[in-house]
Amino acid sequence: MLCAITTVSAQNVLIPYRCDNLWGFSDSSKKIIIPCQFQQVLPFSNGLAAVMLQNKWGYVQTNGNLIISNQYDKAFDFSLQKKAVVYKQNKAAIINANGALVLPFEYTASSNYFSEGFVIMRKAISLILLEMNTI
């Protein structure tokens, strides 16, 4: 039973796929699932992928729906806690999977990824270690 579940989920993985100068996503058999329409993409992470349109980053679901509009200068993968680091005007923030701010745009830098449920944010000259389950 466990093997069958693993096989099914492995078949549902969407892979970045390039067509000329644009990117979309295909399944493992190279069938295009989300048409090539993005300037850049990141692989899917926890059900969402960062995509760039008109030089701004947003997020799509595996069905291709743009769930978080393209408004960020930089965007990174969603963590297991369903949070991601994003940047606007050289300030970092953290959003949830609905695009709501969890931490405001007041950080000057970030580790850009979550490790063991933690992320490092910089505010002025201070480094702040945040546990994602608490924000």
C-alpha cells in the first residue's frame, strides 16, 4: 500500500519545462501541464511554485492557477510550514500560502530558506533566528 502511494505521488510531480525563452511545467512523461508563459520559475515546493511574469514574482498551484499575484522582486520556495521569504524594494518579509504577510517588509536580508523549521532574518545590524511554528 505504501509503495502504491509513493508511486502515485512521484507521477504527479511537476517539472520546470522550457519552451524557447519561456518556462512552464510538465509531468514526468514530458506532457506539458502548465503552458510555457513565465520568464523564470522555481520548482514546486509544498504545492506552490514561484513564477516570474513581467519581471515580478508570484506563485502558482499545480493546476496552473496564479494564487499569489506577481508583485515581488524576489521569491523563494515555500517551507513545510507553508511560509516563504519574499522581497520588495530590497526588504525581506515572510508570507503564508495565501499571500498574507506573516512578517512585514522590514528586514534587510534573510537566509531565504527554512532549515529544521528555522529562518534567519537580518534587521539593521541584528540577526534574528525565528522558529517558523511560532510566527
